[in-house]
Amino acid sequence: MSVTKRLEILDFIRELRQQLNLSQKQFAAKVGVTSKQLIVGKMGIQSLHA
């Protein structure tokens, strides 16, 4: 998957979380991961762009 596509997915996740008015921790719980996994996943995707 291209870096551009991964960044689009990050934007979509952030927008969805904000529309649902959920914190990162609350959103992570809703999708079945820990908040640490969510943050580490986001950092990993973002580091590919740097």
C-alpha cells in the first residue's frame, strides 16, 4: 500500500473519530485495540511519510 493511501486512511480514521466525538482511547476500545496500539500504528504510518 502506498504512503499516500496510508495517510488517506489516517485522515479518514481521525475524521470518523472526531465525528463520533470520541477520544483516541474511546475509539480504540470501540474498534477492539488498545490506545497504545492505535497510537503506535499511527506513528508507524506517519514515519513512512517523513
